[in-house]
Amino acid sequence: MTLVQFATESTPLSTCDNAAPPVHHRRCIRLICLTTTYFIAVIALLSPRSFTVHDVHVSSSIRQDVDQSNAPQRMSLMQPSPEFYLPALNPKEMLGSSEKKQQQQGLRWGILGLGRIAHDFTSALLVSGCNVTAVASTSLARSKEFARHFSIPTYYTTYEALASDPNVDIVYIATTNNNHKNPTLLMLRNNKNVLVEKPTTVTYEDAVIMYREARERGLFLMTNHWTRFFPLIQYLRRTFLTTPYSNNNNNYDPERRFLKQQTNEHNLGKVMAMKGDFSFVTPLSPSDRFLNHSLGGGVTLDIGCYLIELALLAAYDHHNTTSLHHEMKKKVAAATANNIHPDGIEATGHGIMFNGVEFPVDVESSFSLRWGGGNYGVWNGECPSNDETECDTISIGGEGTKTLKHNNNADLEHKFSMIASFQASFRRPSTFEVEYVFEHGRIVIAGPGNCPSEMRIYEYEQYGPLKRETVVLFPLPSIKNELVKRYGTPFYPRAEGFVYVIDAIEKCMAEKGVPGSGSTSRGEEEQWVMDEGCLEMPENTMEEQLVTVEVTENVLKEMGYFD
């Protein structure tokens, strides 16, 4: 299937012949032109069509050799619900624009750690009209130059000075991977909300300490998993990854399945598997953070965590969980309330020796995550009595095992099971594509999958032949030209996508309030209530962030990163 776009302005076929042709030739030419136009129009009507729905460009094709009586219509994509669809953002339309700020005060941002990613994030903040009041680096030269480049009024050479600045509401932390915990705690203990760059931390233990501090102080803390805020990912989650489970007990509700079918004509079924490869070539420099173990380097922490995050989307959405705002102590302590952890992890990776220099980080990583399956196997008979909690089963390898008894066949049939296989590398390029495989089709997110704008939906007949292919395109924010013009070319692809997470935070704070602004002290036993400001984003819950860190750490342990 091909997506074709026609030019809107006519162009002469030739500018070489200036002399007018004879009359009979002109009549023939007119006849030929009219005939050609007629056939082009007919072909355009019969061929796969391209159309637009609220800036989402879609092209769809259906196999002609299948029974069309039951086939979906050619215009295959439902109109995206405003609840989760975001069109291409214009700077003047964002909450943080200067025109809007005259009506409603926006957040006052501080930037801590002034490297490449901080450059791109700050560019997106300022081009979208947000207010950056101060920056901090331990290097005087870097801090001064960064402030000059972005025309920021205040710069500091200590993090403590930034933490004490009363004109800062929220701090974006972009230090190296090994140095996220201490700056985050410093800001939280000085009543500052925090957006910390991914990965949250290198270890799960440090992440728990950070989120516990935020909970106890009633402040906002979130990892910048920007992928979750892209419109394509929001559309994917609510159209294809949500599943018919009505409560946190994972009970199947056929009514929810019916409702989903009514709102989504692409009936792909449950997600069953996933795969992805995020790789790019990194210069072999021991001073660069990518390959420096002491700075939290390695490909899994740098880009492998994106793949883990995308897999957890399916697990989290499948369980149809809700944020447990009134049970934050349990969430911070264990983050296991909804069982979104994988049941099995296998990983391998290796470092590299180059010109006599050893790089003891994972430059090549391969890992798989499994939900369900394992030793569940098949029954060799029924349980001896209804009182038994376990039944005799046979594992995949043929060995006798014990499996927890299910209440009914529906529970077993709809139990979430998925295998995700991933690769990441610093030594080779890749397409950065991500693929979700469903019961009746698959979805391929075109690269770069960590900041996507295009996906292809493939639907299959019962025994395999492709029935329909649909391309969905979400336009990126329309600020790139202005961003480059004002602050130079970004270091990272699609840096304009930062405006999605920026806009979400600004709106959440505007609607629910800025945590920590005029709040009273809280006792240890006091419950965290949501009317005290924006404490958590539904696109990126605290539970999901903690599980992402824990799974990433377990992958690293499997490959010997901490040995």
C-alpha cells in the first residue's frame, strides 16, 4: 500500500515549445487532455484513498479478493476522540504562551544540569512561551553561557542556590544518569517540584527514596518519559491496548469488550507479543557519558529503558488499573498493587575493548520480558476437590508442575500473557521501529519509536492473509523552524516533541494547582489527597515509573552490569 499525495498547483509539462500548434492539433490535444483527466479521476476513485481526520492523515487499502460484504469500509479510521487526541501544537496555542500568561500565570521553570538534552528541552520551553527564570551548573563558564544563549535572567554555580531561589516552581533535572537522586532530593527538600530526565535513577532503591520524599512533602515528581505524551501513543493506548477488565481484580467484563468493539473498528484482539530494536552508533570515547560506567552509561539505561516503558504500557493498560492516590505508601514501598511486573526476565549483553581501552558497560543488549506463561502449562486432570488451590499441570518441558487454580475458563482465557523481545546497541544503526502483535493483526510504530508520529495497522484474515493495511500519521508540533532559528539545531531528533510533556504539566498545574505553593506542613500519617495540586500525571503514573526502574535494574543484573 502506498500513501500518495497530489500537488495542489498545476505545473506545465514543458516550457521549451513557445510556438502555438495548429488548430487541428490543438483540438486533438484538448481531446487527449479531457480523456486523460477522465481516466485519472476514475483511477483516483477506485484506488486506495488518502484522507484527513483532524490533522491525522490516513491511507487504507483492503484486499479485493475477500468477501467485501463483511469487510470494513475504505475509510477505516474512527475519528480520534478529543479526550486523547492532540493536534499539532502551535506555540501561541500552548498554555505557557505569553498571551495566555497575561490571563493566567504559568510555571516558573529552573534548569539543573546544562548539557545537550537540557539545551533541547529549554529550547522547547522558550519557543512554546514558557517562563524559565534560572539555571544552574557546577561550571561557571557553562552556566553563564547557557543563560546568555537563552536570555535567562539568573544563573548559578551551585545547585543549592537554585534550590533556594523563590522564583522557581519546578526544576528540570538533566544531570548524568548516576547523579539524579541527590539533586532531586535537594530540590524536593526546598519545596520545589521536579521533572527528572530518564532514566529516573540507576537503581530501584534510589527511585523509591526519591518518590517517598515527594509523597511525604506533597510535591510533584515525574520522570520525563516523553514518549507517553505523544498523541500517537495516547491514541494507541486508548484504542488498542486497553482491555475489558472492569476492576483491579482483573475480572473479565464482556460488556467492556462490546464497548471497545463499538468504538474501534480495527478489531485486532489482545496484544500477544512485542519486539523492537533501538540502536545507533556512538563514538568510542571513554569521556562520553554513553560509555562511562561511573556516569551510569550503557545502552540499556540510555535507550533500552524506552523499550521497557513501551512494554509496560501494554501490561498496565491491559489490567485497566487506576491510580491509587490514597494508597501511596503501598505504591512507593512496593509498586506491585496491580501486578504489572513481568513474570520472567532474560537478558544478555557485552561491553567492548577498543584501542586498549575497556568500556565496561553494555554496548550491545538483548533482553526479553514475559507476562504469564512459564510453568502454567496444561492440566493433566481436574483438581481433586473444589477446596484445592493448586492443580496438577504439565509444563512446556513435560515436567509435572503445580499451577494456581482458576475460578473459571474465562479467567484463564483472558489472563494477560505477552512476550516482549528487544535489542539495543551503541555499535550499529537500526530503524527504531516498535511492533505490537495482536490476535488478529499487528501494529508497527515507525521509527523513531520513542518519539513517534506514524504507525501502520495490519489486519489479517483468520488463516493469515493480509486483509487491510492502514497508515496513521500524527503531525509533530509546528515549532521546529522557530526552534532552530532562535536556538540552533537540536542535538536530538524531534526535540520539538518536548512540548507535549511541557504542555501537559503546565495544564495540570493550572487546573489543579502548583504543589508546594503556600501548603502547610504534613505529618507522616497524613493521607495524600489530590486537591493539594497536580501530584501525578495519568499518562505516566508513579507506579509505572517505579516499575520501569525496577525492571530496568533487573535486566542490568541479568547481564552482570553491577558485578
